[in-house]
Amino acid sequence: MSSRKAVTSFSMHSIRHLLVLSSLCCFISANGSETDRSRAHELMTTYPLIDAHNDIATSLRAYYNNNLSEIDLHNLSHLTTDISRLQAGHVQTQMFAAFVLCPAQDKDAVRLTLEQIDVIRRMCTEYQQFELVTSPEELENAEKRRKIACLISIEGGHSIDSSLPTLRMFYRLGVRSMTITHNCNTPWAKSSSMLYSFYQSLTNSLTSFGKAVVEEMNRLGMIVDISHTSWGTASAVLKHTKAPVIFSHSSSYFICSSQRNVPDILLHKLKKNGGLIMVNFHNNFVSCEDKANISHVADHFDHIKKVIGAESIGFGADFEGAPTFPQGLDDVSKYPDLIQELLQRNWTENDLANVLRRNFLRVFREVERVRDELNVTLPGETQIPAKGIQNSCRLNLTLAKKLQQSPISRLTSGLTFSLISSPNSSRTSSPKSSRTSSPKSSRTSRAQHGAADLLILATVLLLSSMFID
């Protein structure tokens, strides 16, 4: 009996010790978590975050038809982004995407892109918490004034309608980055997606015109973005570009085998290029499932750091651009929780300062340095071959003939152009049908033109005599 009491006494004593030890561990863990949380906020106050991809402009189109007067950007509770939560998340610079759906390709993609650029510019100039910027210096000056710097990107090369002059005009409007493709091929570059039927017969990952686009972006000082491109296109861009590039919102293929993610072989090429992979938070690209959590996202950061180092990583969460986000990273206010997770995984504050901010600034400056080196290079005049475009709405202006006329006749007649649509257009006139017209109709036509020319000449002579008098 006494033995049983002794055992019971010993057991109770042990349980008490275990409870005390457990409480102490919980206290230490909680205290450690609180310390890491404080460190995360302190670090992000010193090095506020730059994020390379946010699709709020798409939401503004979808929900409000871009009517900013109908909303208050300080509080949009049904979205993942608003000013209050950007501030809570220590987001100092946000690159906003002017995104147009792929079905607009070969139709009104340019107009729609202009409208998305307009709503971003309005948003970033009508709200005093924002400041529209176009250079690394302006970005840093905005940070000193405690403003959220706005950069504009274009998501998808279909937005330029295969036109270098259009690309240049977008740059003049403040665009500083363009994704080479979205979920559809263009006539000159392949996408990672087979979702749309556009240009599926394209055999070259980056055609000669595609290379001209990259060259012109280098010359302008526009950041080349290879998220959404096929791996072949990404590799070709990395080989051809003179400036660092970014994957603005992509993650690690090793962790999640989605075609939207980046395999290690491309990460090594990116490292050599000096560019960045800016980690995406979309559940399907993070865990390859509909559900994910902060730990899954941190796994991508860990793997990429292991392969190419923290100096090649940034943030490109893709808020507003995906249907679901990881638990604990539900909106733009939650970035500090991810930084806390990385601190608990023994990331150094120097590594995190680079990932938060310094890496992107380095790439942006290098892109502009290359631009300055190319300042004697004339604007690109490469035009895409007409046979490569399946666009019945596209018209080309071509000179019909050289006018061998006197100066007065040239002034009155002007230049004659013919409008020729693409080879696939049903509106293209047949040269054969014009050659088979009857001799009689040809003589009648020449006579009519002759009479018209005499009338014009008589009018010119009459006007000339009046001025001389």
C-alpha cells in the first residue's frame, strides 16, 4: 500500500514538473514569436517593401468600370488591396499592372491598355498617400516623404499590337515594365499557357521581332518581365537582353511543378543575368493545390535562396490577380507575418533587407544604366511581317506610286495611299480582279481621271492668278 502511494506521489510530482516545463516552453516560444514579430515590423520600417505585381486595376475595371468616383481606396474590404492595408503591410512601392485579357488580342487591346494605364495614373495622383514614380530616384524620394510609390507595368505583350512605336508611347505614359506574354502567345513570343488558340503554330520561342522588342525595352530603360512566358521564351530573353530581367510574379518549380513557376536551370541563368525572381503567393503556384499557408510560401524563398542566393529574390504576390491566397497571407497587410516566418527560419536581417527592397532597386538602376549606355542608339524601326499577324482589323498604309508631278500639282494632289488589310482579311481587294476589267471601262476611267486633272489644274491656275493680281 505504501509502495502504491509512493508511486502515485512520484507520478504527481513528475506531472507537476512536466506542466511547469511545458508552461516554460510555451512562454519561451510565445516570447520568441513576439520578438520575431517586433523584429519583422522594425526591419520593414527601415526597409519598406517593394512588390512587383498587383492587379487592383483589373478589379477596378471589373467591379466599378474604372469609375474611381464611386469608391474610397482607403477601404475596399471585399478586395485584398487598399491604402490602409498597404500601409499596415509596410508596402512602400507597388507595381500596378495594366492588364488586358487575352481575347482582346488582335482587337482593341491597345485601347483597353490605355484605359488601364489611365485608371492607375488617376489612382496614384488623386490620392495623396500615393505618388506616381518612373525612376529609382523618384521611388526613393517618395519613401522619404512616406508615400506609397506607384510604378506602372503592362501585363502581356499583346497590349502593344506588335508595334515598337506603341511600346515607346507606353513608356512616355510612365510604363516601366512589360511582361513579354500573358496566358496567350503573341505573334513573336510563346506563353507558358495553352489556354488560348492565338498563334499556336508559332515555332520560335522568341522571333526576330520579339528580339527587337527586348532590344527596344533595353534602349528605353523598361524592365523586361518574363513571368507567364514559356521556358524557351524566358531562356531566349535571358540570352538576348543587355539588362537584368525579372520574373515579376513566379515561384519555384522544384517546390510546386506548375508551368508558371521557374525551374532551377532557369534560376541559374537568371543569376548570371543579375535579375530577380519575385515570389508569387497564388495557392496553385505555391502548393499546387487550392489551399496553402505561410510555411508553403516560405519554402519557395528557402529553395530559391539555396539555389541562387537571397540577392536574386523579391516579392511579387499577385494580389487581386488570383482567386485564392495562403492562410495567413490573405491580403496586402500580412507581409510582416511572412517576414516573421523567414526570421524564424534563420534568414539574416541583411538578406531580408535585400529581398524587401535593395534587390529591386539594384535591378532598376542597372536597367537605367544600360539605357544610358544605349543613348546613341536610334529608336527601333523593325516591323513585324504582315504574314505573321492573323488580324483582319489591322491596316497597313503603303504608298501606291511615286508622283512624278510639278510642285504645284504635288501640293494640290498630295500623297496617294492605299489601305491594305492583313492577308487574312476578306476586305482585301484582289489584284487579279482589277487586271481583268474591260478595255472600255479602263478607257472610261482614264477619261474621267483626265477630266478631273484638267479641272484641278484650271482651279490652281485661277487661284494663282488671283494671288498674283
